[in-house]
Amino acid sequence: MDTREILSLTAIIVCVGIFIFRRVRKKKLANIEKKLAEKHGAEVRRRSIEAIKRRTIGGENLIDYGTYKLSKTERVKYTLLAASIIFCVGIIFYDSIIVSSIAACLGIIYPKFKRKDLIKMRKDELALQFKEAISSLASSLAAGQSIENAFRETQKDLKLLYPDNDTCILKELNLINRRVENGEIIERAIDDFAKRSDVDDIRNFSDVFITCKRTGGDLVEVIKRTADIITDKIEIQQDIRVLVSQKKFESKIMAVAPVGITVMLKVTSPDFVAPLYEFGTLGPIVMTVALACIICGLLISQKIMDIEV
């Protein structure tokens, strides 16, 4: 290789390095800006929720659907569950109680991820219940009732659908009706509910409702069309969940299958896999790479199938 080729290769490497460095730096700055924006948005939302609780009778019991505080029992339960699973996986892949015990300590961070899942589950449940509520509301308005009476009738209708009084939508409708009876305007009650719900469909309905009330639009027709749009969107989301549920189950089976095969080999042919458990050799490294591939594959598959509408 002559001097010209060396210089050309060096120039290419330097250019590629500069390009990668700039891309990484740009992405890092974008992530920092995104985190700052999210932090600012969370702070604004927190202050808004606190203001809602202060001006509402019994506001300390209001639910903020964008947050979820795990009880001590839940935190211990999820930590022990995650630690137990990690310990078992550690025994299967490393055959070492010490390594498995150290790895099991990672279970302490699982409640943080579980809390996000619980928030999402509760918001999805609220959105589904809201779909039924807005359909009933549109029917009551079409029958000629006032908006205040329509909300009361909606609460009665949903009690037949959800007999449990602790159902989120029943609590919210009861709160809206009670605030209206106490002399508050219904727009504020609905807006407060929308802010606490942290659900796009409910916020959109609140914006449409408030705008229509203030501008004197055809409230019956607007709510009917809004109800149809929200209902269609939620039904599409449900259809997508049904379609991908099988694939999600298959991805979990594919992630568990290598673990099952490893257990089978350990039981039926312990001498065959013994070199993989000898520390000081490449065996544990191979097992670590295999475990990392399984985890990455599971995370990627779940991310791909997390479809938003």
C-alpha cells in the first residue's frame, strides 16, 4: 500500500468518524431537548392537576390517570416476582447461585417499568369506558335532553353496563354531575376531567365541547360526529390489538423456547453443556451473548408490535 492509498484510507476513516460523531452529538442534543420538554410538560401538568384538586370538593381523592403510585405491597410483590424470574434464568444460563443472586438484585428496578404498564392499562380501560359514555351521551342529546340531563342519563345507563361503583368512568360522571349541581359550569368540570385523564380522545372531546358551547354551534350534531370518530378510532385500536396479540404470544414463545431447550439439555445431557458453565473459559461469555440476543429479540418484537392509532 503506497502513501497515496494510506492517505485516502485515512481521509475516509476521518470523514466517517466526523459524520458518526456529528450524528451522535445531534441525536444526543435532540434527546436532551426532548427530556427537557417532557420535564417542563410534566411540571405544567402537575401544577394544573394540583389546581384542579384545590378547587374541587374532595379533590384530594381525585385520580390523576397520568401517574400511578405503587403501594408497598405492590412494590414488594413485583420486586420479588422479577427477582425470582431473574434468579431462575441465572441458574439456567450460569449454574451459579452467586451470579444468579447478584443478577436477581436487578428485580428492584422492575416496579418502575410495571408502573408504566399499569398507567397504560388504566388509561386504555378509561378510554374504552369513555367510548360507551360518549355514545350514550350522543343518544340522550339526540332525544332532546339538555346537556346537564344528558350527563345524568349517561351515568344511569353506564351503571347498567358497569355494576361496580368503583368503575373509573362512573366516578368521573358522578363527579361532573355533582359539580354541576353545586353551581359550577359543566365546561370546567369536563375540562378538569380531560386534563386528569391524560387521554387524547377525552382531551379532544373536551376541546370540541367547550368550543361548541362558547360559539353556539350545533352541540347535538358535533357531539354525535365526535362520538362516531372516537368510537371508530377505539374500535380500530381494538382490532389491531386482536391482530397482533397472536404475534405477541408467538414472540414470547420464541423467547422462552431457547430457555426450555437449555433446561432440557442440562437435564438430559449435562456433560454436553458442561463447558458452557465453566468460568474462566468462553462458555459463560457464549451464554451471556445468547441471553442478550433473546432479550433484545423480545424487546424488538414488542416494540414493533406496539402500534399507535
